[in-house]
Amino acid sequence: MRAEQLTDVVTFHGEGPVWWPDSSGLRCVDMLAGDVLTLGGDGAVRRTHVGDVAAVVRPRRGGGAVFAVERGFVLEDPDGTRAVLDPVWSDPGVRMNEGGCDPDGRFWCGSMAYDQAPGAGAMYRLDPDGSAREVFGGVTVSNGLEWSPDGSTAYYNDTATHRIDVFDYDREGGLTGRRPFVAPGADESPDGLTVDAEGGVWVAFYGGGQVRRYDAGGRLDEVVDVPTPQVTACTLGGPELDQLFITTSRQGMRPGDDPLAGALFMVDAGVRGRPVRDFAG
């Protein structure tokens, strides 16, 4: 499969695509610009600034959105009013990077050091009551957290480990029993991921110009080629949730190095996704 270019270059470091539940279209982040982008049905891109960093955006159950920003979280009401929650940490050398909502409506996001110092990041959880806590540490580049269709497992990438991991999940225990799911190779960099309705795990490979689908047993069964190397994340969306949307980055490139880096891409996946899980707060 080969992904087709969907937009012009619209991000410097595109990440976190998500199909919005009210059919308003695709949202993603231009992370280091601190912007959330909304791609409308007419192809127009609307940009909303939310902070110094915009790491993740997810819908709130009662309307509005929740954002992970540089060192914490922001809640947006349906009318656009925002409440900035207290920072979760004070170190300016560490920022949020990637996350998602669990089956119980809690919002998880992992961090990383700007200089990618080993073990400087951690995983955090924002509960519906507005409290936030560190869940585990020792993370280098936290990426790609998403749950299986039945909610019993979660897939996760710490890109620096060069592997894809899986956790068991339940409400009381949270994420437990971390273990390798797929080890693609020491020169591979698994980044953002999504899970389809059949339990297949679609993983973006940063620097590899691909998204790969692994079945629930870890077998590689589909490869999507993307015509720019720095592939960051993916999600299933569209009217039937069967289109794979892919974000890319031009971080670290010189002007003119790659005319496609930072564009959004799309391919018909041949399998459906599931509606995005929302934040219950």
C-alpha cells in the first residue's frame, strides 16, 4: 500500500492525529508550534494555538477537548473557554509527547527530555476529577499509547527501546505486566500507533517512511509506504473509519530538504477503526 498526499506542508512536527467524534474532521497537532490543526471536509486547515507545546488532543465526554501541553494539561469547554491546570513538573527541559484516553475515561500522556536524555521522561495520568499523577518513570521518548478494542491490553512505544510493548489493563491496576510485543530491529524507531477494530496495531516508523500493521499476535501483515521518511503517527478515520491518516515531520531538516515533509497523508486501510475514546472529566 502507498499513502497519498492529503494536504500541503501544514506542520513542522506533525503528531497525534485523531478523528473527532462529531464528524467535524481530522485533528492533529503541530507539536512544537503549540497548535492544534483541524482539517475540514473542504480540505481547509484551521489552526488553534493552545500553548508552547501541543502534544495531544482528545475530546471531552461533555463536549470540548483536553490538551496535553508542555508540562501539563488544559481543559477546553464546549464554548471554547479554557482552564489551564497546574503544571505536573517544573523542569523546563522535559515536555509532554504522546498519549490517549483509557477505556475508563482517564487521559494518559508520556513525556521526554528535549535532548532525549535516557530515562528522563515518565508516564502521567489525568483523572476526571482533575488530579494528575506520575504512573511510571524511566522513559526516554514516550510514544504511541492505545488500547485494544476490548480494553484489556494497551500498546506502547518508548521509541529509544526500538520495540513495541504491550501492557495488561484494568481500572484498578492501570497498566501492568509490560512486555515486548514486537521487536522490529535495533535500527528501527517505532513512533505513534493506533489500533483497529480487529485488534491490528498500526505503527508509524520515524525515519523509515512507513506505517506497518501487526495483527494481535504480533505478525506483520501490512506495510504502508509514505513518500517522506519522518513518519510520526497515524489514526483511522473518515465517514466509515476505514481511512488511515498519517502525520509527518520536518524537524531537523534544512529548508528544501524534502518538499513533502510536514504534509498529511492518507490511504484506504481495508479495515475499520473504532471511535476515539474520550476524557470523562
